[in-house]
Amino acid sequence: MEMHEELVEFERNQVWKMVPKPKVHNVIGTRWVYKNKLDESGVVICNKARLVVKGNGQLERVDYDETYAPVARMEAVRIFIAYVAHKNIKVHQMVVKSAFLNGELK
């Protein structure tokens, strides 16, 4: 069921389109990653499935020139929490089912 939801999100967000394989590029495979989300007592509350790219199939300077991972640094999180506490702002956590960067790649 989770795999189906992931593929539906891909289609809804127009994540990819089928194109002919260029002769000068490698085909990079994918695989499914499964994870169980647990509550505080260790009981499974939901299952997750994500389709990910097998990055180890890429060759530097052939398939990519640089890498980037949008991850918050701990210092930024601490500054955010300090600001929220100082201004007495309520902060809510939310789960994003799918987030995509739909920039055109060359």
C-alpha cells in the first residue's frame, strides 16, 4: 500500500517523464527502502516505503559534478529554538508525505 502511495505522489507531482537514454550517460538504478515508524513504547504506528536512487551507480564527473543535501545544521536548529522561546511562539511539528524539488536538470 505504501509503495502505491509513493508512486501516486510521483505521478501527481510529475516527478519524472520517460525519455530515450542518451548514449553518453549511465542508467542509474533505484530501489525501495522500507521503514517502520514507532511510537514511544516501540509499537509500529505506520509503515513507510520510499523509492530511492542507487547513488553508488553514479560516476563522478560523468553523472554529476557536485552534490548537495538540504539538511539543517544543529546550530541553526538551536538558534530557531532560542528565538521561539524568547518570543514565546508556539511551534508545531508536521509530517510531509512527499516533498520534491522540481527543478529542470541538464
